Amino acid sequence: MRAKWIGLLIGLIVGISGCTPKEAAPAEPKAAEPAPAPAPAEEPAVDPVAAASEIFQSRCTVCHGEGGKGDGAGSAALDPKPRDLTSPEWQSSVTDEHIRKIIVYGGSAVGKAATMPANPDLDAKPEVVAELVKYVRGLAK
């Protein structure tokens, strides 16, 4: 019986030694990490004077007209008619802050016609609004 046990023990040792890890298998290559997202591009510097001029031409002249007299192509369908921005009486009756508020928040924000639309995108561009106010002031005759 002793011989059986010795044979069994030897077989076990041989079996175990065959199960020992040989050289470690090479690690699988890691998937390449994605490249970091590029930093958001900074918005190019905007010339407030040029931006104000472009905004007046594209948004304001439709109703107020090229010269600001309230005679733009869209004014015919409006009641009340758009403000004549060249009027010395009106120019002297309003503050720059009042004009800024009308530009950004629209006519209803100052108790005037709701047909004067708001420009909420300009709220974050105070330097452009300041130039629009100067532009409107420059229309006075």
C-alpha cells in the first residue's frame, strides 16, 4: 500500500509541476487612448463698431430705414410706425441706457410697441450695444 501512496504522490507532483506557469504570455496591446479633444477655439475678436454697423444694416433698417427715419420696407405694415431715430426731440428725450434697453429687450420693455423686437443675443455683447447706441445717436440731424 505504501508503494501506491508513493506512486500517487509522485504522479501528483509531476502533474502539478506540469501546471506551473511557463513564461507569461505577452500582454495584449492596449487600445490606443483617444486623443484629447481639441481646446475650443476662441471666438475671433469682434470689432464692435463694424459689428454694430452690420447689425443696424441687417436688423434695424428693415423697419427704421437706411437713414433711421422709420421708413424701412417693413414699416408700411406696422402700427404704430417705427420711431424716426433722426428726430431731435426724441433724441433729447431719451438716455443712452433707455436706447440700450430698447435694443436688447425690445419696445415692450420700456412701455413701447411690442413690434420693436428684442435682441437678446446682444445682452452678452455690451461693447456692440454701446456702439449701436452711438450709431443711433449719430443719426440725429
